[in-house]
Amino acid sequence: MTLGLARDPHSHARPEEVVVRRMALDLDVSFEERRLSGSVTLDVERVDPDATRLVLDTWHLDLGAVTDGRGTPLAHDLGEHDPVLGARLTITLGEGDRVVVHYATTGDAQALQWLDPAQTSSRKPFLFTQSQPILARSWIPCQDSPGIRAPYDAVVRVPADLGLMAVMSAENPTAPAADGTYRFTMPEPVPSYLVALAVGDLEFRELGPRTGVYAEPQVVEAAAWEFADTERMVEAAEGLYGPYRWGRYDLLVLPPSFPYGGMENPRLTFATPTVITGDRSLVSLVAHELAHSWSGNLVTNATWNDLWLNEGFTTYFETRIDEAVFGADYTSMLLRLGRQELEKTLDGAEPQQTVLHIELEDPDGYLPKLPYEKGSLFLRMLEARVGRERFDAFLRDYFDRHAFGSMDTPTFLAHLEAELLAPAGLTSEDVDVEEWVHGPGVPVAAPAFTSDAFDLVDAQASALAAGTPAADLDTTGWNSHQWVHFIRSLPTDHAVLDDVDAAHAFSTSGNIEVATAWFELAVSSGWVFERPAADAALADLLTRHGRALYLRKVYAALATTEQGRTRAREIYTLARPTYHPVSQGVVDRILA
């Protein structure tokens, strides 16, 4: 079953009248002008036989001619710009079912980040896109809704003298083209937010028969070592929930300004370099993005109000992959940390913000981690009630039955009742579905997680509190998850923090999870403001990378005091030009 085409509150499109069924891009990349220019050809279907208009989403695009497939001009109208949705482009269709829109991007293209050579490891320019949730409309006139899917082709021309490679969420090259011209095909239908492009000085390394990694030459060997378990993760995922249906699974390591940990673009996950730690301790990010190949890419939330159907499922699936590859003890730490993140998110939040299925004016309006961790907890609860074997069979059937389609919350809940709960002799009331999905906070009966590895950490934290010097603690073999848990257990006493930092050098940690946890504590306690070296390390952290999740944590801690807010603005003045628009928006809201 596939949902019928319906209106999306975050899109101008009217797919119940006319819907895009295939897209072809033809684009020139100009680093000098910082713009993409060319055309998009849209093959459309008149769902309503009497429909005469195609409605597209745009965001500050420089529009040129609009024609049919034979070059005949088509009447069109660009509406007023809405601060959330952008401008509606209404095109009057001719006799055929093909529309060609000529256009160029502008400096207001929020999906695009153009990097100067000084911002990259290769000292060559770099471009990448980030289209989720509704930023695709800033570089492609399209029906920018996750409930609308289409395969696509693309021709991308890059200045040949720069020696750069172009890659997309499609079938990709593994070496640069001498003439700078690249051709792409994505044969499976995808929503617009999963159309992705990157251009840079890239090399490719094979990881397995269908897996590999792209990165700048200075990073690629370290990336290939860090992600060596990727093929095992794909095999583990298939063992759980059925065949991987996208051909290849490759990763692209982007420069540090990439605003997310990862982006699940099909065939080519975009990944932050902050997970390259030299000890493979943060590769659960790969498990998360890989899991999206089922939950999100294969079965997609119909609107962004249903985001938990993407992210809650994926967070659950991620931990199942981690358990299969790295073991239950490793996964128990991730589950504990995830619950800690959720509790922190819920602390002080307005109740109406903490429901899973939420009506959003702006699709970026979710509380951080809420749909991920609360959604995953809901699925963990269901698994516990019906048993893992039955729950896994249900999920596998769910992915098979709705493959390459979309799903909204009411439809899923009806499916859940009919296909899982009723056969198990349960009702929605028995498992508190209404409280989980539409109620605030986390139900009292939510699963709780234990971790032997964290018990060891707790014992050493108690020893520290009892007076044992930090250098004498038994921390042999701890991984980054244990260190984060340790930092979160520390008091705010400045003498203790001095001792701990002297012993373990948290202020200069190269591990983004550890460094962020440390600076959250160092800022909230006021310790960092009395330590010039630590303050300099804080500024370095906030200017060296642009990953929005961690920027949000540290800037939010700074913003709680006037002294911190002043320091945050000093750092941000220098750092903001290096951030992607997504990260700029996050920090802008914190410091407003």
C-alpha cells in the first residue's frame, strides 16, 4: 500500500493535481560566481486529468525561460516569497507532459555551501549540498516534499582546470573526468531532500564489494581505516530487515563545516570528518545513516510532521546493527547515552514540544533528539511487549510492503494495530500508543537500560569524589562513550576540573563527543572563563568544525550567562562565515 498524493504543509506543491515523475538536471558549477546554472527537466503526470497547472517550490532562484519539451514557452507566475516556504512557481501546462525550467542559484541558496581553498584539506575549492528538510528548493525548482518521489538523471559540468570530481546521490564515478563533465543516474525514485551534489578534490577507496569511501587526498586513508567495518554493517542490516536495495553504499567525508554528523543521501552518505578519531569509536554514525537506507530512504515520512517515522525507526535500527557487529555490551552504552540526551532535551521543554507527532510551522522546529530517542524508545517498548522475533518480522514486512513509498503517522498506527498488536493479542491501549505518540514527555513504563561498562565508570567517578587523584583512576581501555559518561558525572568544583583536565587533557581532545561534553560542563560551571588556555581551546573547537548538533550544545551552554553570551558572540563573529546556513540558523536562534 502506498499513501495517496496529498498536500504537504511545508510545500506549495499540489501533487493531487500534477505530480513530477522524473527529473533531469543539467548544471554548470561556477566556483568563481558561486552559483549553479542550467536547467531542470520535469516529466509530470496529470493525476487530475483536468489539471492545467504544475506548482513547484522555489527559494530565491534566478529564473529564466520556462518551456515545454519542444522549447515552446509556457506561461508561469512566481508568487511572493514566504519566509518559511519560499515562493510558489505556477506553470501553465501545454499539451505535453514535460516542463523545462532554466534557472540559476543565488547567494541565498541555503542548501549550498561554497568553501574557499583555505577551508579544505586539499587547499582546493569545495561545494556540497544539504537539502533536508526543505532546502532542495533553493537549488532546484521542484516539488519539495518528502511524500513525492522521482528517479533522476543529471549532467554536471565542473571547470576542468581545477581537477575536481563531482559526486551525487546516484551512480558515481571513482576518478576525475578529464573534461570536467559528469553524468549521473539515480534509477530508484527518491524525494527531493535526498538529491545531493558535492564537488571537490576527491579520491576513492574501496571498502568492500559494494562499499567505499570518498574523501580529500589528505583524509582518505584515515577515512578508509575508520570505516573498515562498513561492509559488515550492510550485511548485518540485511540480516535484520531484508536486502539493501540501492546498489552501492558509499560514504563521502566532507570538510569540517558540514552541519550534520551524517546525511543519508542514497548510495552516498555524506559524513562529518569529526567521526574520524583513529579508534573507530564513533562509527555508530555509519550504522545510523546506513539504517536510513530502509527507514527514511526506502519508506519515507510523508511530511516533516512525521519525522519520528524516519528518525525514531533509524535510531532503533542503528542500535540493532551495532549490536550485531560490535556486541550487546557496546550497544548498551549507546542506549544509556541516548536516554541521557533525551532527558536533557525534555528538561525545561514545553509539553507540546515533546510529542512525537507534532504540527510544525517550520520543519526545523523539532527539539533536538526528541524524534530520534523518544521514537526509538517507543519501538524498544514494542519489541519488549511482543518479543524480538515477532517484532523483527513485523519491521521486515513493513519495509517490504511499503518500499519506495511514504508513510504518515495515522496510517502507521493503523498498520501497527492490524499487523503487530492484534496478532500478538494486544491493543493500542495495552501498550499506551496514544501516550507515546501524542502525549508529552516519556511514559513512566519506558524501557530502562543498564551497562556494565558504565558501572565501571561510575565506580571510578565515586573514587574521584572520595579523593582519589584523577591520574590514579583506573581508566585503562575506556572508549569515548565511557569518557562522555564520566564527564557527565563530574561535579562543578573547579579544583576537581583542574585535576581531571590535567590528567586527561579533555580541553584539547580530538574526539568531538568528548570535547563537547567537557566544554558543556566547563562552560556551565564557569571554569573555562578562568583558564585562558581552555578558553582558547573552546574558541578553536567552535571555529574548527560546523557540526550543528555540537555547536548547539556548546553555544546553548554559553548563552545561559551574560559572560558566556558575550564570549559566544565574540567567537561567533569569527566563526559564522565558515558555517553552513543550517548551522548559522541554529546559532542565530540561540544568540538572538
